[in-house]
Amino acid sequence: MLYLSGMKEFEVLSGGNAIRVRATTRAGLVTAALQGLMAAASPRTSEIDEKKERPFSVTADDFGQLLADLLTAAARASDANKEAYEDIRFTLITDKKAEGAFVGRPTKGFKTPLKGAKAPPDVAKNEEGEWETTVTLS
């Protein structure tokens, strides 16, 4: 199923083992990938509807590795804090560094174990000039 949100989109593939994401900006691509990751894990909603923010800072050698590391950091924070993240508030994003906070809500857990990225995806602009990649989940 394809999900659209503003100028970004994601699709959960292969029975939840991969997500395809596309966006007009790198920040949008990361946010779409986070939303795809959470959708693949199918969070169980909680009665508590209070938004939570979890700060992060991730550095990598290139943007593909940065995306993979951000998804893995989100999966770990989500599991540790019992939260499902729906957005990212960036204070900095470059092709090698991202800082900000994952934004989400409490969850009762996930139907599918939460995964991070298996390997750095190839990230590139497509013919329409949008950022696009497929992320394999571990």
C-alpha cells in the first residue's frame, strides 16, 4: 500500500521486509522512511495520547549510511521507550549528520518486531528530481 503525506511518500514492500520511499527533500525522505518503518512494525495503540520527543544525533560517512543509522536509532529508541514515532523534528540535517528529535506517542508494542535498516541504501534523485530509495529492514 502506498502512503502519501505532503511531498513525501512511502510503501511497505515484501511482507514488511523493505520500504520504498520518495520525497522532494532529504529531510522528507528520512521522515517518510521513519513512517514506513513504523507502519511495517504495526504499532498497537495505547490509551495514552501524549506526544513524546526523543533527541538524537547521528553522524555517518554518506547519506545512505545516515538514513540507515537514523532508522536503526529510531527502532532502538522506540523499543526502549515503548513509543511509535510519526515524525522527526530536525535541528540539523546534512548528507553526513542529523540532529533533532523523534516525535511519537506511547504504544503497547508492535505486531511485528521493530527493525532497523539492514544496510545503507542507495539514495539518488529520480527522473522527476525527487529523492528516492528502497530500504531493506533487518
